Amino acid sequence: MVVIGSGVGGLCCAAVCAWQGFNVCVVESHTIAGGCAHSFERNGFTFDSGPSFYAGLQDAPGTSGNALKQVLDLVGESLPCVSYDKWTCHFPGEKKTMTIQANREAYRNAIGEWAGPQAVREWDALEKEMGPLAKFAAAAPFGAMRSDLFAGLTMGRYGKDLVEAGVLQRYGPATGKLLNGPFSTVVDRHVKDAKLRNLIDLECFVLSGMLAKETLTPEMVFMYNERNKPGAVLDYPVGGSQAYVDALVRAVRKFGGRVCLGQHVESVAVEGGKAVGVDLRGGKTVRARVATVSNASVWDTQRLLPSGSVPEAKRREAESLPMLDSFMHLHLGFDAEGLPPPDELGIHHLVVNDWDRGVDSERNVINISIPSCLDPSLAPAGSHTAHVYTAANEPWAPWEGLDRRSEEYAALKEERSQVLWEALENVIPDVRQREQVKLVGTPLTHKRFVRRERGTYGAALVAGEQAWPTAKTALPGLFACGDSTFPGIGVPAAAGSGLVAANTICSLPKHLAMLDALDALKGASLSGEAKQRS
């Protein structure tokens, strides 16, 4: 089988299929594996190109709800991480900062300090309703899901756990609509306080690029449950995001697969109405006997299909899926002399400029990651590395048609990166004087290096109105994974999409054997915990 793209979804699909015994070849246009999650080096600094916020990566084998960890457990790859438990939000208004901690009581107390006792009461009511929903969402692992008629048999294996969660008894026939609907359906029942609603919208936006009225309910209840469960910590992989990318690449190769970098796919090869591999730039064809899998975005996948290979209505339907905006990036290496110690400076900061504009408005929310606070190997001695970025709120229009080598482009980069500098100045007021290495990325950068149409953050599918595409496509033999397929945006979701695609490609006996392996890992971990307690 052939996988187009080495993003998290594609590598997870490839690793699981290689583990299952398939002959796997991953073809990647870039010279670095990882897609949006790759890392790169400049002058001794290591920078994450995209995600930097993780949880569940250090859970005992078989017990994590994070699909990436489930895949790593299955293929026998470890991932050393550094733990931490809090980050800082910088808000406009009288109370400027809010510390969010991966702890239920601490989070509840932070809500009270920032928004008051009524907000706490409303949060308690919301959390009470989320409890059974979180249990239901976690009852069956991503490893049980597939995009065909056998899904009932593999999911049915966890039927008892799904029933015991109590959701079916409480919501009855409305369960499906609730779980496929927006998080606001649950929020609106309990939360009226404006500050708390802003905070919830912010958490939704950071995860999905959309507000509570657009974000899937299971996505948020799972996130809150994972982050606030007893003993929860947040994880940062030693070596940066490239560490888990490298672990997945190792898994593909150790089971006999190939990861081929610098190999640009020109088109999907189609014969007899079926995908049979890919045509590479330069004229070479890599053939696939079992399946061809696209980890490209839904829009970029359509560009790879030969004319007439799928019904025109299906092509238009895929191409018309709504698209989130893009990114601005500031990758900065800077002098750390005289700054607070790393545990005080903190790895993560989130800046909101104006609540009244809405958290999803243009360049209003800025993410800051200073990972060298946890992993000093990412920067030279006496320095730090930072990644400051807007996600899903940098429009494409100002950049469209610009020549990346032009003075106009350079001037626009300078102008539109100022909001990133200003956000970082909330944390380090004199950071401009500390600059050692500076790289500014734009939607054009994102489009160029990770082959994303318009540099998009991903699909803007509104929960309850539009369904996420599944692993099966309109072209026989072609499957899909990545963040424009179910379950959506984010590293755990992208990993889950790769797992679902792998499951769908595998025969039912192979899939059931995989579930046996996952259950054995979980059983061994729980047994070990019980022995330790005794």
C-alpha cells in the first residue's frame, strides 16, 4: 500500500498497517517527515513548526485516550516526555492573567478567581453533565473504529462499557444527535455567565479553530476529562514534536515499510476505475496492491485525482467543504540572561487581545510556546527558543498572488508579524532586544512546506450541520486520513483518523487481533497498577 504524505495521520496509518504485515510505502514531498508537526533547526535552535500542546503521552500502555499514544503503544515505540501541569492566559481587562492547571480543583478555582462564584456554579453543572459523556466518548478506543459495515462488530466489543457510561439511558434516541452536535448544545443548558462562555469558546477555538457552537461535543468533553482527571499532567516530547514523528517513522521501517522523503506526488494513479498507486514527479509510478491512502487535505487530494476518476458531483462536494483560515508564525531564538527561571517563565502562554471581537476574529488569539523551558537541548546554553503563532485566524486574501521574493512580501511579513511580537511582550517585555534568530512564516510558507491549500488550518465543518468525511472516498481503492477527515483537527484527532483508515483497510480478523493486542496492553497496565497498590 502507498500513503501520500507523512503527517501524523499518514504515519499512524502506515505504522499500524506495517505492524499488521502490509508492505507499506510512505511518499512525502518535503525533505522532513511530519507534515504540520515537523521540527527544524537554525543556528543551534530547534523549532516546532506547528503543535506543541500534548496530554496522555505518558499514560500506562493501553490506558491513554490519546490516539497517538494508542498507536505508539501498539507498535512498541516509547516516547520520552517532560511533564508540566499549567500554562498562563493573558486577557484584556482588569484581571490580566489566568493560570490554567491540569487539575480539576485548580481549574475550578481559577474560574472562580477570574469570573466569580456564579461562574463556578455554572461550571459545576456543566461538568456534571459532561461526566457520563466523557465516559461514553472514552469507552471504545479509536482502535475499534472503522469506516465500513464491520464497525458494528468492532465497536460492539465495547457495548457494555458504552451502556455503563449512562448516556444511552439518559438521552435515549437523542444520543446520536447530541454526540454529533455542537458543544454549545450542552453549554447552553448550564452556562449564562459571559466570562465563562468566553473561556469555553477560547478552549474550543484553540482545539478546533471554531467556537462552541461549531465544535463537536465529544471533542470537548474528551479534552476536559483528559486534562482534569486525577493525576493528569501535560507532556512535551524530549526533542520537540519531531520526536513522535521519528518514533512513527521508526515503527514503519522496523516492520519492513519505507518512508521516502523528497518524493512529490503528481497524481493518484487510476486504472479500471480504481486507485492503484501514485505517479511521482519525474515519471516514476509507485503501485499499491491493497490500498492508496491520502494524508493530504481534502482539497489537495482532489487536485491529485485524474479528471473523470470520480463523479463530478462528488468532486464538487469535496472541494466545497468550508476552510479555516491560516497561520502567521514567529520562530525566535533569544537571549535568556536575566529572565525568570524556566519553571517560572513557563512553556505555554495564550494571549487574547479583545473579547468583544470574538475569539475567532482575525489575529485576535495568539499562541506562545517556549519549549526550551522544559527541554534545554532545543536552544544553545543561555538562550531560549519560542514559537509564537496565530492558528486559524490569519486570512489568505492579503497574501494571495504575492511573490515570496518581492519587497512587497517582505514588508507585509514585517507588518503582520507585529501582533506576534506584541503578544510575546506580554511575557518578556524586552524580547525584541534579545533576538538572536528570527524566522517569520506566513500562509504562503504554510502552503509551500506542508502542501496545504491556501495554507489552511483545516476544515471548518460545523458540528450538527456537516459530517466529517470518512476514511472511504468516492474512488475505489483510495482511502483518506488527516485533519480533514473524522474526527477532525489536532494531533490526537489526526492520529485517530490514521488509525480509523488502517482499521478500514485491514480485514476483520486482523482488526480483531489488533483489538486483542490493545486490550492485552491495557490489562497488563491495570494489573501492574493493582499489584503496585497492594
